[in-house]
Amino acid sequence: MQANPDLTEQLKRERVAVETLYRAFNEQNPDLVDDVLSPQWDDIPLAPGQVPGPEGIKPIIRSFVQAFPDVRITVHDMVQEPGKIGVRAEITGTHQGEFFGIAATGTKVGFRIHEFHVLDNAKLTTTWHMEDWFGLFLQLGQFPAQA
């Protein structure tokens, strides 16, 4: 059985695109997403106040970096087929700035994320994500105020 070089290249380019999304957080550079998110990228679910598309994630990256200046997303697993990638990862950092109305606590935190990405031509078109916010807020010792 021979490897398909076109398929191998596609899978590599798609993996790099997903890794670049996480690098935007790790390197504190929201503009990295410009090369890997399609203009109509659908982020499901949107965060409170988040606008759709690539421009919607940039303020989230900035606010996360402000609250957790040492933020690090570590990918533990990627499962891939052409045009789709599932990710199991962990976000770690030290809470040094306001986050969801919670003042800095100085607490080192770590919480899991699970994401499923759809890609077309090595650009993310859709991301479904679930973060363990409950676990994060337990570590911080408080939950955001309810409206």
C-alpha cells in the first residue's frame, strides 16, 4: 500500500492550521488566526459578547492573556481525518488579571478543553468547543456574578 502524497500534505497543512490557533494564545499573538480561520469561521458556541468570524476570537485571546499572562494550551491528543480534527487539550496559567468579573487571585489553574474542527483548504470553517469552566471557577474559588 502506497502513501498518497496529496493526502499526506493535506493532513499536515490542516494540523498546522489547528496548532496555529492554539499558538495564538501561547504566543500572545491574536493576529496568527488571520492565516488559519476562514472569513466565515463559525465558533460554536460564541462567548458572551463575541462577534462571529475571526475578528470575534481576537478580543477573547487578548482578554485571556491579560487575565492569565502565562497562559499555555497544551495539546494532549489530536484525532484527524481529512477535513476534521478532534483535540483534547489543557489550558494552564496564573490568574493575574480580571476574568469574567473575578479579580486576580494569583491562583495557578489548569482546565481541560475538547474541540472539534472542520477545515476546508487548510482553513478552519467551524469549531465546536467545550471548556471545563466549572472546574476553572472552582479553582478560582468563585463563580462569575449572574445577571
